[in-house]
Amino acid sequence: MPNTLPPLLTLQAFEAAARYENFATAAQELNLSQSAVSHRVRALERHLGYPLFERLPRGLRLTEAAKAYLPSLRRAFEDILGSTSALFGSRSDTVLTVRAPVSYAALWLSGIVDRFLNAYPHIEIRLTSSIWADKLAVGEADIDLRLGYGRWPGYEAEFLFRDALVPVCSPRKKNRSPQHRSPDDIAGDPLVHVMGTEDHWARFFSMYGIARTDGLRDIRVDSSSTAAHIAATSDRSALIQKRFADHFVQAGQLSLELDVEVEIEQALYVLLAETPERRKPETILFRDWLLENHRER
């Protein structure tokens, strides 16, 4: 194989044919004839020295070499689209819908969006929130941020960061509590649990060998932000992400109950639909900006 880049038109034809596994459908997208797409793919195969498709009676099947080649090719196309949007903008203002878990949308993402918009003023951000991520359909937003384990059908997920949890309570409760408060003390208090995640309080107490049974006065809520607000206005303790806690502590609404962090397996991921035709150039731009500026190193 020569050490030269393949012609761009052959790469474009291959990417479209690989996406549909069909020359005719790829030809419709590219506004070409089926034979022209087939000709360009064969030219690319000659250039590379490897077959990229198995020609079947009804469609195509990617070879192993093609499967290995395709992801890097798509990333290269996405980089070109993202750079074009970043440098030259769009012909008109572009609306980008970003969806995130309600607590991250309110307490973290809303605080950093302005930095992105200052750099790319031609893009309008529409920020929406979600609670039960598994019930959301692919394509309802241009880009998704989700808390989980990195696997969602129909999406490509990129790790962003993982938050440790910290126990918090109201400053009023903190001030009237013993100076050297212990996990055993918290075990006797009413707690706030966040639904939709593993039982983080159980993980907290297991760190200290405490076998606590959920009390009748415990309550369960559907977001960390709600748990934080309840802890701030009651005698209940909550276990929330450290970056959320920092927000409320700096505002004087919450206090750290103990100087301890609870590590969890779930992390925040940036999701794009697996099908490239669903991706706007601005979507790639925003994802790459998040990964560059806010990914945990």
C-alpha cells in the first residue's frame, strides 16, 4: 500500500456504503449513481490493497479490515466537520439541544455553557434535563450526558469524569451536633436516598462495618439536587456528588457532615448517536470541547 492518503471521494463513498451496507442507498445520499459508488469503493480497495466488502446477493458485508478502518475514518470526518464549524461557523445560527441529568444540568453544566457560547457565538444551546435515562429515545437530543457505566444501546459513549460522594446536612444541624460526629451518629438519623442509583448509603455504612437498616423516617427522591435541598431545610442527611456539595456549601446552604468521600462506579459520559447522519458538526464541536476542557485526567 502506498504511503499516500486515499482520494477523499473514495473515502466518502466507502463510509456511506459501510453505514448502509448497500451501494444503492449510499448512492442516493451522495447524489451519485450506484455504479459510481461501487467504482469509487473499488478504487479505494485497490489503493489500500485490501477488500473492504463482501459482495452479497442482497447487500454488502464489511470485511474485518474494513471494520477496523471505519472508526478512525469517521473520527477524521467528524474532526473536519467540527473544525469547519468552529472556524467558519454556519450559514445561519445553529440550535444545539443538550440533555443532561437534572442535577448536572442545574448545578454544573449551566455554569460552564457560557464559556462555550463565548467561544462559538453562532451556536444556540437548548439545555434540557432528564431523570430516568433508560426511558429516553435516541435522537431526542443532539448530545446526551448520562450517569452510568458507559453502555447504552444506540449510542457511542465517551467517559467524562467520576464524582465521589460526600455526606451533607444543614448548617443548623451541623452547628448543634457534637464536634466529633461519627458514622454511627449518622446511622441513627433520618436519611435521604436518591432513586435510580445503587444504594450509596449502604456503601457508606459498609465502609465502617455498620449494618444499618433503612429507617421508617428515611425518604427517597429522584435527583441529587432534590436530596440536597431537602437536607438543607431539614434534619436529614444526604449523600451527594462532591461537585454538587461544593455548590451548596459555598452558598452557605449545606455543610459537610464528615470529612470523607465515597467512591462509586458510575461516571458521567458524553453520548452521541451511533448513526453519523444524526450528528451535526456543532454536536462534534461541543463534545470535543467538553472532553478537552472537562474530562477527568
